[in-house]
Amino acid sequence: SILTPTTHDDSTHVYHHYPIQINTGDRELFRAVLREHGVDTGVHYDRAMHEHPAIREYGEDTTAPIAESFCERTAYLPMHPRLSIAQVKGVVETIKQYDAEV
């Protein structure tokens, strides 16, 4: 399944990024399928903070399973004002197709 951002009733999201979590399958497979359909995706956080070389030396035995899982499963969808409704619908349909096949 694919998890999308949530917004609480008393707030609004600016959506300058649109992160999704890929809970079924493999993030890189997901990104490859979208790329085949002309949809660029991004990975903003490829590893958790404690895994970065500059920080790792301060806590070599540190684990953060939730942060690690988030980084492994999260990809960012296109989000900009030039996206047409047709393009958004195309992205949605591609994701639905991926989700149904995995």
C-alpha cells in the first residue's frame, strides 16, 4: 500500500514536497515503474541522520528503526505549479497500477 500525507482538520499543508511511503514492494522498483511512465520521483533522505558519516562516529552502535524504515520507504512525487490536472491524474493512475500489481 501507498501512504500519502495527512492533514489535520485544523491545519493546511503547503505541499512544497509530496512524500509518500511505499509499504509494499521496493522503493526503487516503484521509482523505476514511475520513471518508465515518465514520472520523476525523488529521494530527499536516503539514510537516517545517525547513518551519515559526519554523525556515525558519535554513535556507532546507534539504531533508529523507525527513521531507517522511513528513509528506506519514502519517495517524493512531483509537486509544482506547472503540473496539469491530466499529469496529476496520470501519476495517480500509474501509482494505482503499481499498487495493484505488487
